[in-house]
Amino acid sequence: MTNVDIEHAILAALYAAWAISDGGCNLYSMREELGWSEGTFQKVIDRMEYENLIEPASVATHVITSRGIIYAEDNHLVSLERSQENKDCRTLLFEALAKLYDEKGPHARSHYMILARDQSLDENLSMKNLHVLRVLGYLEEPALGCYKLSHKGLATFEDYEKRRGIADEFERVRGMQPQARGRALQKLLANVFEYQGWPQLEGLRTSNEEMDIIVNKGREYYFIECKWEKYPVQTEVVDKLVGKLVRRPDVKGIVASMSGFTKGIVEAVKSHANTRVILLFGPEDLQALIHGHVTLEALIDEKYREFATRHTVLFR
């Protein structure tokens, strides 16, 4: 087994112990049972403790930390059912405390038993996940068993509300007719990009052309064409976008389509590579952006790298 395999096995075992009894495991017994090298095992343990994924609870026992719990869930090291149960529990408790903050002010607090009862949650499950949220800095515990939103928690909740509002707007746009939803998608994406720190101009017109969205980071500019039509986007969209780009210095292009692309569009993009870079954002790319699973910068970096190094036009 690799070091990563050992690390993942340890986190999976400690997460299960935390979920069942809030306890830990004897990792040394686990090492002997699974035949791991003592030297390798100790290096993994030392690194995991340093990274605050686990911590010793006694001479022979380790427990998973709050950071380790989130890491295990994010990396799918535990069952989807158990992971989702804890994620849902934390979301409900967090929302309940945010609502309490709105209604009664920053000093409002609630006991974990009341929170569990009001959200129809198991008390033990609630107590575990409230502890996780407190250790991660989202909650404070001003009195034993009583919790309230921290300043970090409030900022996180405000961010969560914005992202949820964007996701709700996307579902509304989904129900529109093709012509109307294309323009609505344009406005929605412009808001997403602005929210992610890219200044944008939406619906900019000149005397003879119109740009759906222009975004920039410093001197790095992208013209973005937004499409949500009945059928996949044709190659002429790429050709028209290149026509706008070549009249401007060092501007790149993005075609964002919720209706996908025709087969020929990849070759069209490649044929213009010696003139201007065009990146393609498909339906899965856009939904990941809208739901906050990826940033515009990360998508651009990934697609630009593949195009520059492998001449691969990447989209999902």
C-alpha cells in the first residue's frame, strides 16, 4: 500500500469510530493486523498529526479531528449515506442558528437539545456536528451545550445564501423558452463571474457589434459568448467570436453553451489557434460554476493548459 492508501484507511476507520461512538481506534493494532511497515506507518501518522487530520487520545488510541472529518467526506473515504447524513445535519443546524441570529441578534444562542428537537435530528448526531462546526470556527459555545453563530460563521452563511440564490435563479432560467433563457443565462453568468472576483461588462454594444460578457483580471481579458439554444452550438459562433477578438489586442474568447456543441466545433477552435485562443464551457462546466463547485479561474487554467500543451479542446 502507498502512504496515501494507508492515510485513507486510517481516516476511514477513525471516521467510522467517530460516527458510531465518538471514539477512536488503536492504530498500532490496525498496523499489525494489516501488515503495514512500521517506518512507513509512523511517517504517515506524524504527517497526519501535523496536518491536524488526527490526534492522539491516549497512549494507544487516536481520534479523527474536525478537519479530518471534512477531509474524509470531501475525498469520499466514507459511505455516501453516512457522509450525507452528517453534512445534512450540519447544514440544518447552521441554518437554524443563522435564522436565530437574524431574528434575535448576535448574542442569541440555543442549546443543542433544543436545536436537535426543532430540526427533528438525533441529539447525539447534533452534538457531534455542532462540535465540528465550533472547532472549525463557524460557531461559538458561550455556555456549555449552547451555541451561536461566530463572525466567520455569519460571513460563511451570507456567502452560502448568495450561492443558493444564484442556484435558484439558474433553475428559474432553466424553465424559460430557448430565446429568453439565452439572455437570462448571460446575466446570471455575469453575476457569477463578478461574485468570483472578475470585473465584468454585460451586454456591451459598439456601433457594429455586441459582446455578451467581457471579464478581466488585470490586463487579462476574455470575451464570452453565452448560448442556451434548442440545438448544439454551430461552428459559426466560434468564427464570429474570433472576428471580434482579432480587432483587439491580446483578448481571448470563451463560448459557454448549456446546449452543448456540434462535432465540428473542436476543429473550428483548433483552426483559429494561431490567431486567437477560444475555450469551450459545456453544460457540466457551467453548472459546476453556478453551484460553486469550481471557479472561473480554475476552469480557465485547466482548459488553457490542455489546449497549450496537448492541443486538446476540453469541455464537459
